[in-house]
Amino acid sequence: MIKPIVRIAPSPTGKLHIGTARTALFNYLFARKNKGKYLIRIEDTDAKRSTKNYEKDILNSLKWLGLEGDDEPTRQMERIEIYKKYAENLLKEKKAYYCFCSIEKLEEERRKQISKKQPPRYSGKCRNLSEKEIETYQKEDREPTIRLKIPEDRGTIAFNDLIRGEIKERASLIGDFVIIKSDGVPIFFFAGVIDDHLQKISHVIRGEDHISNTFSQILIYEALKWGKKMPEFAHLPMILNADRSKMSKRKGDFVSVSEFKKEGYLPKALVNFIALLGWHPRKEGKEGKELYRSEELISLFDIEEVGKSPAIFDKQKLDYINGYYLRKLSDDELKSLIYPEHLAEGWQDKDKIIEKAIILVKDRMKKLSDFSELADYFFEKPVYDQEILIFKKSDKSLSQKGLSAAILKLKEIDKKDWQRHEVIQKALEEVVKKEKLNNGDVFWPVRAALSGREASPSPVELLWALGKNESLKRLSGALELINK
Ligand code: GLU
């Protein structure tokens, strides 16, 4: 393959969507695999909905994922004059025409067609205006749009999609469509054709929602006499929730990359996860491997292995992958990522306890934001009911006995020795033996007294992490509670 040039072309009308991130990744993988180029183009011609803040979010999120472009991003609004020039040429060649129809008239026309069960499309009313009529309208200060004139004998438009094979549409179903709006700004897919051509884009890899635009774009390529130099197209399957519903912000689904970032997913994990939305390396077999480093993704990527059916967003799988990458981090790396967004108010300066808590809860974390939930009792004295102090196979009096004996024994341990797990472990074992109790009568109430939870790290680990003073304070509090 000649070195491909591909692009991701987000519209800054929202934060970077996870689906757009997947499209960016597939373009990136395709470029890297084939030693080509990967570009970013901001398609900001929808002035009403585009904002600089969204653009910033998109570029920052792409960077965070490691999907920065090989050149500086381009912006369509900075290139308006270029698109206009091409539209004017089309007007001169009579392949496009001014349309003076008002929005109200067009709306009325549309309504009528729908009520007659006809596919709504432009009637072609302004297609054959005389020079004189055009002049008259212009004098009336009407701001025209420019429409592409679709050749009457065009027949069927077909293209070969790299994922879906041949896709066809009858040209007669597409009405003459607007390429330049009345304010002089192009429709994004007109600007897109010109940019793709001038940037020598070899492959357009994008979401399947653009399939219908492709037919219009082919007509634009042909009008501009670039029909023989069209890029290849590949339309990626959409992404659905596990229940096959559409992902939607309104339903509370996370849809933007910045939300996943905030929740504490790691870029490596997200990249690994979204790479498998709609694609699975055939060489790896259908089931099985789910963990891939970026370099592996690059070397395995094949656009023709992307599926047609919708990809299912399996959050459990994302959590699993994220947990895996979290555990590969060193404790220091994890600390720097948790710090400070994932710490609750007032925890920031408790450096020593943060470090110990990380060591103890790391294995249970699926994402960075789990930390504050899993580790809150390291920072704040837990509040709990008496019952939690009693092991299921024990009873109140045995637990009372175990707890009070443990307190006495632990008090004897020197502060220096408190840092040694084996010393604490031995002390608790001795209590069991001496008092003729079961492990559960001692270890359970101590653990529950320190964490206030059914499940937590072992009592020895908690005693070590909380230190002698705090541990004994909590244990005495628990003894008071159980004696009530
Ligand atoms: N701007 C379009 C979008 O955000 C992409 C168009 C294209 O890739 O050709 O969906």
C-alpha cells in the first residue's frame, strides 16, 4: 500500500465523544500500521453549535489518549474563502445554482411531500432561473444559498466500502442539496470533500452515520472533476449499550472522553478498550485475549477485520481492563494520579496514610475514583452498628472477650515494632491461643472495629496502616459499643 493519509474530523459541537475517539484511534492505527500520516481537522462550520471550549476539550482529550495529529490541526472556518472559490467555479460551470427559496417555503414543500408519502427532497424550483430572475432576487437583497445540480441522468451512485463492500443509492432520491449556506458558510461535507482532496486524504474512515453523506460527497467529487481521485471509504459500526440501546448523555451514560478521565480511567486502558469496539484481531481467535498494548494494536490492525454489526459497550470489560492497567502502576505513579482529584476534602495533607491506603486497596480498585470509596475509613473514623463487630460464626460475648484481650495485648507492642506485620500477627495469634478462642473471635472484631466494614484488608494490615494511637482509639470505641 502507498503511504496512506487519514484524518479525524470532529465537529466542536460537544466534548470528544467516545465514538469519535474510537474513529480517531482506528485512523491512527491504520496510519501507523501502514507508515502513513494521521491528521486532525476541526469541522467548525456549524457556527451556532460550535464553541472554542468544545474544540479545546476535543484536542486535549485526543492528546490525553495519545492521538495527537502528525501536523497542527486545521480549522474549516479559517478556510472559508477556499471553499467559496470552488463553489463559484461550480456556479460558472452551471453545475451549481443560486437558490432563493425561503426557509418557510422549503419547510412547506417538505411537509407536503411527507404528507403525500414522498421522500422529502428539494423540488429544484430555482434550478433553471434566468439571469434576469436572479438579478431581480439579488436586488431584493435576498441572500441565496448555493445548491449542487445533480445530473438528471446520473443513475445509481455506488462505492466500495472497505468494511461493508458495495453500497448503492439512486441519485434521483437525492435532491439538489445546499453546498453553501446563505451566510456564505459551506455545509461541512462540501468543505470536507475539498479538504480531503487538497490534503490528499487516501482513506476516509468514519462512523456509519456518514454513509448517506458519502453519496452526496461522490456527486461533489464528480462535479469538481475529482471523481477519479476519490479516497477509499470505510464506515465503522455504531456503538450501543449492553442492552442494545443508544448511548446517551440524557440517560446518564458516560459519552465523552473527559467524563471517563474524570472518573479515573487510564488512557492506556481506554485505548485498549475502544480498539476492540467493532474490531477483534482475527489472528487472536474470537474469544480470549483482551489486553493489548498500543504497539500490538498497531501491528495487528487491519481495517478489513472491522465488523459491520454494532459494537457493544461492555462497561464491565472496561473496568476489568482498567483495573489491570491500574495494578501495573507503581504505588508512586498511582499516588500521583489519585492526587488530588480523587481525594475527598481534608485528605490531601495526610500523605503517609494515603501511601499506606494505596498499598492496601489497590487490588480492589477498578478506577481511580474508587479510591475515596474504598479508603475512606483510613481518613475518617468509621461509623457502624454493633452487629458488624460480631463474626457470623461467633457471638457477642466471645467477640467482647476477643476484642478486649486484643486491646490489652496490642497496647504492649512497642511503637517501633508496630511497623512490623509479623509482630502484630503474632500478638493476635497469641490472644486466640491464650483465651482459647477461634480466629474469628479476635481477627474479625479487630478488623471490623478499624474499618467499620464487612470487607476490608486484614486486621494486621489495618493496624499497621492506622498506627498504634489511632488503632487503639478505634478499638476502645468498638469495645464500648459492643459492651452496650
Ligand atoms: N465532522 C463530522 C463529524 O464530526 C465528520 C465528517 C467526516 O469524517 O467526514 O461527525
